[in-house]
Amino acid sequence: MSDGSNGAEHLLEVRNLIKYYPVTAGVLRRKVGDVKAVDGVSFSIEPGETLGLVGESGCGKTTTGRCILQLQEITSGEVMFQGQDLTKMKGEALRCMRRHMQLIFQDPFASLDPRMTAGDIVGEPLRVHDIAQGKRYRQQVLELLSMVELSPTVAGRYPHEFSGGQRQRLGIARALAVRPAFIVCDEPVSALDVSIQAQIITLLMRLRDEFHLTYLFIAHDLAVVRNISDRVAVMYLGKIMEITTSDRLYDEPRHPYTISLLSAVPIPDPVVDRTRERIILKGDVPSPMNPPSGCPFHTRCPHAEEICKSRVPELKPTGPNHWTACHLVEAA
Ligand code: SF4
């Protein structure tokens, strides 16, 4: 195993995923470089598991999710889903496979057609994939609304008549319509109020348990992924810096970047919260078009040494179910 998963049969395995966007300049649009959005990412997810994928904006987590779903062409690598490499599939075969994988968007308002009723939005995948018609279709739409705790009476309403949380429930119901095995939840609560965030996460957890769903849960906030994730991977500049179980990541973080992110997460106990050390990182995240040599974190790392500037640290085992990419963290 290369990523701290428990060794059971994978539902999804991502191997050395690379996604570069070419940068061109001049009248002839000559290629002058690459934006290295995802730069050699590997991990796997077991059936029924939730992997949290966390990092600052622009670290490549959303691109990773989209590349997995083949919504973006990858530069290289493999995306094995149920034992088949999605990157080699095309046309009808890929369309059939996509039915098992869905995406829940960050902004439920932008992702819902304002001219369609809630019932039509939720039922559209049933029609597109020819899953149900007539009475059965109407029945399934009502069932989907009730699965996400919306009243059947809302089926005739339009997206603008719903609150942000209700719109996200519609997005979830729509994703569930095709009974997928795997869902990429791309910052599904980032646009919502904190009180609503908890409700949506609780709903996603209930649906996961009820329908044995597997999630890749993308977020920029470590506090958000804690309860829902079995394991968490922390990304920085297109690479995974640390991946381990949710408990270990919060109790025994090893990577300096993870430690700094966690130091900013509020602790419910005000006494502990007041006394602990907060690590403020210097500078901004460097551009993925011109990432630093060696360890991508070395320009901001409080512990950087000479070796960090020249050698890229490998993601290596540093504890049970725990993998860290840092020269200063001892291998287990
Ligand atoms: Fe910091 Fe060096 Fe470890 Fe990178 S490899 S996180 S720069 S100590």
C-alpha cells in the first residue's frame, strides 16, 4: 500500500495522477510553461469509506476530483474505478461507468437550472439514464426529495424559492437519483452558514451509511472534514503532504504544513484554545506555474533545511496508516 489505506479491495485507486495546464504566450501561442495543478497524486478509497481531501484554495483538490470523474482530461496517470482504468474508457463505456460516480457542487445555486422545478431537477438523471418513466418516475422523485428531508410539496418550486441549505439538498438528491457507488463532494458546505453546514454533513453521513456510499470529500477547512472522514489527505501545490486516519491526523499530525493548518482550527474549550500556539505561515502559496524546487512547502516551512530546497520528499510511511512527505519526519 502506498497511501495508508487499510488494504481492503479498493473502490477507487488513483495512481500518480498528473494534470498540467499548458501556458502559452505570443501571437503564435507558443507554450512557455505549465500550471502544475496536480503533480503526482496517488491514493485509494475503499467501499463505504470517506476520504477527506484538504488544502488551501488553488492546491489542486478540485482538479483532482474532476480528473477522477473524467470531467477533465488528465495529463498522465491512472484512475482505477471498480478495477477498470477510467482514463482508457471512451464513449458509451465511460457514460455507463459515470452513472456510478456523481459530483455534488460547492455552489448549489449555480449548479441548478433556474428554469426547472425542483422535481424536474431531481428527476432529470432518471430520464437521461432511462431509469424510470410515468408513475414510477414521479414516485422516485418524491422518494428522492424525502431522502434529503425535503417535503414532497416542494416538487413544483423553482431553485430561487429555496434557501442555500435546501438547494444543496436538491443537489444531493439529484446526485443520488442514479444510485451511485461513489460521490465527489466538492466543498459541499463552503457556501453555507455554519449552522446549516452541520445539518448537511449529518445528512451526507446518514445517506452514506444507508446506501453504503463512498465519498471523496473536498474542503479547505480541516474542521469541516473531521467528523465525516475516515481518513484525510492534505494537499499543497498539487501534491499530497500527509495522509492518515482522521483521528491520527488531528491527534498526531506529522507534517509541518498540517500542523500549521491545525493550529488555526478553533478548539471548543476556550481555556485550551487561548493557551495553544498558533503557527502563522509566512507568505502566500507560491504559483503552481513556478513551484519551488525540492519540497514545495520549503518557502513557508518554519523547519526548512538545506536539503528541503533541492530534494522532493517522498510520501513515506511514518506510522500505522500514516504517510508523510517530509525530510525531517522519520520513516516508521
Ligand atoms: Fe519543511 Fe523540509 Fe519537511 Fe518540506 S521537507 S515540510 S521544507 S522540513
